[in-house]
Amino acid sequence: PSPRRPAEAAEGQRCGEGGEGKGREERAAQGLRRRAGPAFRPPAHSRHDWIGPPDRLSNLRPVIFHVPQDESALERRLREARQDTQAWNQQFWAQQNASFQQVSGAAGIFTFLRQNLFSGQKATLNAEEMADFYKDFLSKNFRKHMRYNRDWYKRNFTITFLMGQVALVRALRWLRWKKKNVGD
């Protein structure tokens, strides 16, 4: 792999903290790197999650999650839940965007114009008509969006609950360390 140029480095943003885990982190990130493109490669020594450039299909920014070497089972469950949710979210929006592009193609807009506008001479949509077109698309996909929202909330509740557990374990570990070191 080629080194990152300064412009490419600006595309990735780091967040979070953790220990080191180069081999496992590389394997975990490999699939997302392929989707994000060859320019998105965090440094091998990074100890943070990295946010890449937008995916061309879903328009969402993929995250390459840092995998600490000393990751506990609970921390692994949290990371895997986040990765699974991200992959699920990427897939949903890639499919949703493809569906919208298919419907909003020339034939879709022509059909909408023919069905909803009285003037047969109009060739383009203004902002209000486009809003009506999009509202029609959303109405037709209402159940799909309701399922998505329900699943999104379930997944985020699970992730939030796991994050609370991880934070509690880390706080207790820190308190035990502090008590041990103060007593010395």
C-alpha cells in the first residue's frame, strides 16, 4: 500500500481511544476499506476509530473500528454490534438510494408528471413538484422506513446499553487501580 498524501489524510477523521492491535484491526477494517476506496487507509499505528469518505452507493461515511489488543469480551461485543449496525445501515441506504434513482429516472418522473400535473407540455419539475414527487416516493416506502426506524432504535438501544456496561467496567477498574496505588 502506498503512503497517504496530506489531502488523503484530511479525508479520514479519528475518534475514540484504545490500545494497540495492528493485526486484528487490519483484518477487521479490510472489508470497509474495499468499499471506501483505496485512498482511505488509517496509519497502522493508529489507536482510534477512523471515519472515511462517503460510500458511493449509500452516501454514508464508513468507520474503520480500532481493535485494541487487550479488548475484553464485553468490548468486543460492543465493537461487533457497532460494526454490524454500520454494515446493516450501509446496506439499507445503498438499496434505498438505488431504488430512488430507479424510480426518479426519466420514466419515473414522466409517469409522475403525467399522473399528477394537468399541463402535458411541462418537461421539468420545479422545487414544489419535486417535493411532491419525493413525498409520493416516501409514502410508497412508508412500511420499509417504519421497519428501518424500529430496527435502528433497537440496535442503538443495544449499543448504548453495551457502552454503559463498558464505561462502568472501565470506571470500576480505574477505581480499583487507584485504591491499590494510593494504599502503597
